Amino acid sequence: TNAGPGNTATASVTVLAPPTIAKSFGGMSIPFGQNTTLSFMLANPNTANSLTGVSFTDTLPAGLNVASPNGLSGSCGGGTITAVAGSSSVSLSGATVAQTGSCTFSVAVTAVAVGTQVNTTSAVTSANGGTGLTASATLMVTRAPTTTTVTVSPASPKFGKAVTFTAHVVPLGPNNSGINPTGTVSFFLNGSSTPIAVVALSATGKASFKTAALAAGTNSVTAVYSGDTNFLPSSSTATTATVGCTKTIVDPHGTIKLAATGSTCVIGGTVTGAITLGPGQSLDLEGATVTGSITAIGAAAFRMCGSSSTAVTVEQATSFVVIGDAAAGCAPNTIAGALTLLHNTNGVQAIGNTVGGSVNAVGNSGAGPFPGDTGPNVSGNHL
């Protein structure tokens, strides 16, 4: 043969490592409706080559949305970062990360559901380094605290006139969710453990009740919000309404003279003899002893709480009649003789009294003055 040995040939292939990705939230937990940051860090582990076309998508869990505004901060190798306010995803596409380099960016997210939010990205990819791993982070969304306040209108009503208490429930702190508190508000009168009204919150976070049958003097109302899936319960401080009367008699001992028109309020003491009311006159007895009978024919409002008399007759009242209603803050009474209630058409509540004679209730109609009083209630009166 006339041919000697040939040359050798060498070729090399550089295999690039894929990009890496990490992510984190701005804290371990946040209340419902508030914002936190969601940060991403991407890195190129290769020492001699850039990675191109670096991309990933992060689909947020159901309890998180991109905030409005989205709070985008930072950049990544000229890539396009997409984070549409109110949407449920964040993405990066077309980034270039230099050798041993990294990039970081963050967006704001809003908590829109309570619970553990586990957020995992897609695998990070590149055009020349292949596909890397995913990244995960966990955020706990807790129920948001609330504040409950109560207003009253008018603050100084006259006896027998309507007064409205309104509770307003608002989140304590920012609420970026667009979702308001729901649930109910329980209203408690004068320290009672039984609510005088339980009212559903409106779409604006308000609940109210109205009554004309508050006792003379200072009445306090406290509101307790129930809470719901997203918001914690809360209680208001006491709000007061001071009920005034045309004539107020405190701790009498002897006979009394009623106001000719309007309301007479008797608080405590002992009234000697009978009390008689006619048209245009109202009476409020609170913890008083009447040694005679009480008769009201064609009178206006009549309230008797925690008091006593030999007999009580109320006929054809032109306003409410309340003679004992413990659930509404009117203590039961003691009536030695008969209790007679005839043809009162604006609501009658006579509940739980001790009556020594007969109870005669005929022709009464109309809703009572307290929330939940859908009609006359003459019940639980016993010897």
C-alpha cells in the first residue's frame, strides 16, 4: 500500500443548563382584601453563555388576583412581563439572562378568598438551555378584622316617637377585594343578653331597626356583627338615645297630675290613687307603684314596665300599647285585678305579667312597636 495514517477529528458540544426560578410572597399571611407582593427571581447558572427566550407563566390560585394597580416593579432581560390588573396570571416571555446573571421583578396581588393559597409556576423554559423546574410559594389568607359603629336618629326623641339605630360594618384596613361584609347585626338594648333585633347587612354594610317604644330617660344600644366567610365579628360601643317626655315625674309619693297633652313619664316611686288618661295623652310607667287602677280610653302611647297597679284598662289607643315585654327591655308587671285590652289597633304587647284577675283582650290589631312584633301578643300572663 502507498497510503499512510490519516488525521484525527475532534468536535465539542456545549450543553447549556436551563434557567432556574424562585418565588416568594411579601409575608406568610395577609387578611382578606389586602395586598402583598409576589416576587420572582430567575437565574442563569451557565458560566460562559447567555440564555435566551426565557419564559414562564404563573397561574394564581383561586384566592388571589393581580392587584389594581398591579404594582409591577423590576424587569428581566428585556423580556415582556404581563400582569393585567384583576387577572389571575403573571407571565414572562422572551427574556435574555446573561451568564451567571439573574433578574428579579415583583407584582402586587390581592387576597380574594380565605384559606391557604399554594401558588406554583409553570416550568421555566429557554430557547437554548431547555426547560427548568417550577417554583412554589404559599400564602395564608385570614379573615379580615372589622369595625362596627352605631348611630341614632334622633338622639333625643320624645316618648312615643320613632327612633332609628343604624349599624355600619366596615373592614379594618384596606379592602381591595371589591367584596363587602355580609351577615347579620344583633342589636342589644340596655345591656340585655337577648337582642331586640337581628338585621341582615345591606350591600353597603349597614343594618338598622326602628322603634317608638323606648323608655323615658337614657337608652343604650350595642351592635354585634356576626362575621362571615371573609370577615371577623366585631362589636360596637354603646350608643345612647335620651327619650324625653312632656312631663317627667321621678320617685313620686302621692297623687300626680298628668300633662294635659303629650306624654307623662313616671319613674319609680308610689302614685296614690287611680290614673286616668284620655285622648292625646301618653303614659310611661317605669318601676312605679300605683295604688289604684289605671284607665286609658282613646289615649295615645301606653307603656308600663316593672310596675304595679290594682287593675289596668286600655281601650282604643291611637298608638302602641306595651305592658310587659322582657325580650324588648320592658320588665313584667304585677296587676292585682283585671287586665283589659279592647280594640287597640296600633299594636299590643302584654307579655309575662302577673295578673290577679281576668285577662280580657278583644279586637286588638296592628304590629307592635318593637322589631319582630308582627301582631298583637297577649301571652304568658299568669296568676
